[in-house]
Amino acid sequence: MKSYLPIKTVYAVLHLFLNQTRPLYCRINQSVPVLDRFFSQEDPRPDFRLSRESLAVLLNLLNQDRRHGWGATIEILVFLFWLASGASYRVVSRVFGMPRSTVHYVVHRVTKEVLAIRYQVIHLPTTPEDLEVVSRGFAGLARHRAFMKAVGAIDGCHIRIKCPSGPDGQCYRNRKLFPSIILQAVCDHRGRFIDTYVGWPGSVHDSRVLRHSPLYSQSVYPPPGHFILADGGYPCLQRPLPLITPYKRPVQGVGAQRFNSHHSRARSIIERAFGMMKNRFRAIFLQALEVHHTFVPHVITACAVLHNICLSAGDIVAPEDEPEGDGAEDDEGEAGLEAVSGALWRDQLSAEVSALEEVPPDHDYC
């Protein structure tokens, strides 16, 4: 008669054989150069574009306890390296020695986790004291007391993307003829984003994006008596969203020219904020983003979250010298809206600029 091994013995032998012949899936090789530099306490900014202080803040905010997979730190490093290098999933998989499909999964999962903490990092001033700090900051930027009621600066930014296929692809081509998605953002006097709205195709005008944004429709900010600074691509409004824009060209009178000068000093902080974020993640923002266009808004919002985290940790990357704004849209605000707008308010502010002395530059808000 034939004798058979007990079934438990068969499973034990098979388990032993597999463990001896198949490598562990989640064992990361820390000797690869990018990880060796990180775990050797070298400066992580060349590889990941974030300082150790910023990374510590990010890890604390995410507070992810990985009981499976590669571990929170490794997955965040993979995500940050992908952002910093702009490389394909295939290249990142070779750098970290992990499967390409895993890199894709990690990038999407960590992006989702960063978006989950968005409202902890990107939020409007929550107390009267915070609001006063912002308003004083804008008065300092403008160097004039007439801007003490300014509590934000708004602008739109075009993010290059890979042109979507199909008939809707042409909708993403902006007036400079490259495909893009629009990021509308409001920042405070330090260049920290306090509101973001992203996803509209590049062919849409800034004022239309504004009208469809929650900031406009919900009208919860700014508080009564305060306003947000905007360029000439937006309408000058008092309701439902108080926006103060510069006088349109050709500017008539010395008072209007003086107002425009102070207005530009304060409003340009939003251009510097875009410039700092773009310069930190140059590979993402200075070339077409090689992901599906439906994933682009998530990546952009994640970069805005990281921008704020870095500012809070004192990890600042200076913007490039050239301005982020585009003067070609300066006179394209919608006149129909401006007819029921804040033009009178702007005239009052202009009169104050001509009447009041300037704020002494006792603080550098840049």
C-alpha cells in the first residue's frame, strides 16, 4: 500500500520551500543611493525638495501607521521623489528597486493621504487676531495704511499638462496654445495659500473660473469691510466677493498711478507664492505633467499643501526672477460685472493713498 504524508506536513514543507526561494516582497534595499543619502542624515532637499523639518511636519500630519506595505516613510519618500524629479513610474521603480505597479499605487495613495489633510494646512484665517495679522501684513507689503483692509491676493496659474485625447482636448489649450489646467489660489501676506480651486481647462478665463469657485458662490470670506487684491484680469467687485483691482490702462491721473503702484506691491505676493511652489517642484510645473488629466488637480493640490508645510517649517525656496503673472490679461476683466462693483470703493482707497502717509518699512514680509 502507498503511504501519504499528512496534509499539515505537506503545507509545512511547501511554506519552507517558498520562503527559501522567493524574496520578501516588502523588503526595501536601503543601500540604493537615494535612500542611503537619506538614512545617512544628508540634506534631503536635492532628492526630495523638502528639508528634514518639513518632512517631519508632513509625517506628523499624515500620522500613518503602516502595518503592511513598505512603511509610511518609504512611501512618502517615493512620492516626494516622483514629484521632485518628474520622472516616470518606471524610472522611480528602478531608483527604489520596487515594482513599477507598486510605484504607481504608492504615488496615488500618498497623494490621496496628502489631500486628506488639505483643510488642516490650507485654510482661511480662523480668528480675528489671525485676520488682523494678515491685514497688517498686506499694509506692510503695500507700504500704505490704505491697504489695512486687504486680507488676501488672488490669481490664476496655468499648469502644463499632456493634451487629453478626443474632441475635448482642444478645450485645454490656453491662449498661449499649450494645454493646461488652471489653479486659482488666494494667499496671505507671507505667500501661504489660504484657498485653492483647481481643475478648469486652460481655455477658460480667470473671471469665469472665479464665478464658479466656492470662494465666490459661498461668500464666506473676506469679512465685511475687507477685500481681496486681484489683477486686471478680474472684475472690480464689492459683492458677492469683494475684489479690488488696479485702474485699467491708460491710467488717468497721478493719484490712480500711485494707487496702482501700491496695489501692485501688495498683490504680487500671489505671483511670488506661485513662483516658490513652481521652483520647488520644477520638474512638475516647468514641463507637461505626464499623468492623466483627471489626476492633475490632485497632484497640484498636494503641491500646494506641501508648499504651505514648507513655509511653516521655514523651508523657503526663492522664486525665479521673472514674474509669474501675465500682463496680457491685465485689461480683460468683465466690464458687465464691474458696472455693479467696487469701482467707487477703489476710488475711495485711491483718495486715501493720496491723503495718508505711507507705512514705514519696519518689517520684511517677502
